[in-house]
Amino acid sequence: MSQDKQTDKPWGGRFSEPTDAFVERFTASVSFDQRLYQVDIAGSIAHATMLGNTGILSKEEATQIVKGLEAIRDEITSGDFEWSISLEDVHMNIESALIAKIGDVGKKLHTGRSRNDQVATDIRLYLRSEIDSLSEAIRQVQKGIVNLAENETETIMPGFTHLQTAQPISFAHHLMAWYEMLQRDYERMQDCRKRVNICPLGAAALAGTAFPVDRHMTAELLGFDKPAANSLDAVSDRDFAIEFCAAASLVMTHLSRISEELVIWTSAQFDFIELPDRFCTGSSIMPQKKNPDVPELVRGKTGRVYGHLVSLLTLMKAQPLAYNKDNQEDKEPLFDTLDTVNDCLKAFANMIPAIKSKGCNMRDAALKGFSTATDLADYLVRKGTAFRDAHEVVGKAVAFGIIEGKDLSEMTLAELQNFSSDIEDDVFAVLTVEGSLAARNHIGGTASEQVSQAIATAKKNFK
């Protein structure tokens, strides 16, 4: 075995034979981790700058390295860079290109660091940026929801529990429930970002480095809040990626719930809304069909994201400290989670503002199913009847209505008084769906005044 062959790998000094071709392919990650090139180069530039500032390298050497890295970044961005599987990953590809470009000075870049703290830094930098983009994508969906809600405060629809008609609400009130779900998602992303924004550089392989590195400097150059406190934990921690995937799973849970409602509401049986043709597809055999494929697919992709969360939890559950090769498997689930959630949010940001409500159908549905039964019970309570007694009275009235095919609002005063002598002719004001909404005029209620205030508050969050 020639010395040249032994040194094909940057770490090949102690090896006496080349890596098996299959093993080389099996262990390589460059096919998917090359997307980290921007943050990998940014991390290397910060590291080289720190090495020059502390005197570990000369200022001239640090400058030469930085310029070489910037040139490589331009080559990759322009598509002129050739990636090599034999160099395993994004880090070795860039470092080898740097050495080829500037000579032996390039070999000094890795002074005081390991691929372990390098990759941990790269993932944190990349995820931090992606969280910012994803948070903005959540905001765009929220804006679409709020703008739609602003035009629907007087649109009445049935509210459901157990998918059974419960009480009348406004369409805007329902939409603002979606907003609140996504607001929690936005806040979770911001909170998750705090734990992402910790700098592992300087932890080296696991124990730190003997060189007098300035970890605070590299952390500051890269916009991190602080250096990681423990070198073992710094290189082996993937909690931040798992936490992100958990938060992303909740985003998908909410998008899936909204999707389910969109699918139901566009059905002929409900016919509450219409989605534009551009978000739907047809059938290959049934010419009348208009299928809500976008929300259906978002609903389906939710399981994909859940799977990635479970994959990362399983990946980490039995790893001893510190870094293990297992952790190469953290990237594909993380990257696909980011891609999937961003695509789903983009679809929703475009689709939500284009929803057209069918107010007459919604109101007609709200008039069915005795949706004002609770209002009648509340009316009796205000007349002095205990709530449990009022509940029984209204239950009997509903049973009568089912037999007679009459809603409460369609019964005569005499019919209603058969169930309680406390009922008077003022009852009909509370049996209308409009009256039901207006009565719930408190924070979080469905009265138009309260919903309008919720919309105004939401708009302030966007500033």
C-alpha cells in the first residue's frame, strides 16, 4: 500500500488499507449534508478569524484561509463545485478544496476543532436560520386567516362538538381558533430557537482543545447567545433537533386539523366553503369531481413528520456520551421535516386567503340540530330555574321537537310553555342564531364585537 493511497482521507494516517468501496458509499453523507455548505463555511470563517485573533495562526494565514473559503462558497453557489463521495461529507469536501486552493495553509484551518463540534455548529446555524424562515411562514398563514376572518364576523355557522351541531358561532370566530393554534406554534418556534442558539465550537472532539481558543469570540461572530457549557454535551446533544421536530409535529397537527375541516366543509354534504380550482384536482373517471387534494396531502404528510420525530428520539435513546456515528442519521429526518413543514405552510398561505364562504349554507346548517338549546336553558336560569332543572326542561322540548320536526325557534309559545311556565314571549329573542351569538359578548366569546377585538389584537402581533 502506497503512502499516497493511505492519505486519500484526511484522517488516513493510521490506516493500512483503503476504505471498502461499499463502506465508502454507506458512510458518506455528502449527498444530503451538502446543503450545509453556507453555514459550514461561515463557521470555518469564524473559527479561522478567531485563530488569527488569538495568535494560534498568524493574521496572514487566517486571512488567506478566509479568502479561500469565500472563493469556495462562490464556486458552490454558482454550481461550479464538484462534490466527492470519497471525501465523505460537506466538511471534508470543503476542507480538501481549500487545501487544493491555498496549499498547506489550508491544513491549519482544523486546528483546535473536530468534525464533532463542527457538525454540531453547522446544524445549529442551519436550523436557526430555518426556524426564522418557518416562523415567518407561520405568520403568513396567520395573516391570511385574520384577513379572511375580518370579512366573516357576521357569517353564522354551527359550532360542533363530536361533529354534532352544538351552538351557533361566527365563521370568523372559528377562523380565529385556527389563528390561536398557529400562534402557539409560532411561540414554540421562538422558544425552541433559544436552545438552538448555543455554540458548540471549541468543544473539539469531546474534551475541548489544548489551544487557547476564544469560544466567546466565535460564538459572537456567529450570532450565538453563548458557548455550550460542557464539551461532552456540546458535541453529542441533539435535543435541539428533537425539540424542533416536536414543535414541527404540532404545527403539522394543527395544519392537519384545519385540513380535515376544509375537506369536510367542501363536501356536498356540508357545502360550507369553496376552494379555488387551482388547489384541487379532478377524477380520471368521474367528471363531476373536484377533490381537495392540497389539504388532503397536508393531512397525509403529517404522519411523515411524526415519523421523523420518532426516528430522532429512537436515534438518541441509547447513545453513550459523546459523539457516535449514529448521529449522521440526524440530518435526513431533520431536513425532510423542515422541507415538508415549509411546503405545507406555503400551500396554506396561498390557499387560505382564496377560500370563499357560503354563508347561506352555513346559516341554514346552524338552524338545524337545536343549536340554541343552551340559550333556552340559560334563559330559564335567568328566570330563576336551577340549571340542572332547566337542562331537563330543554331536553324534553328537544325530544318534542324531534318528534314534530320542529326546531325550538319554530315552536309556538304555547308549545314551549308546556315544558315550563317560566317561558314568556321574550324567549324568541334568545332562540335566534343572531341572538345566541350576541349573548356571548365576553373575552373569547363569539359575539361579533369580541371577534373583531380578537382580530385587532392579532394584527398587532404582526407588527
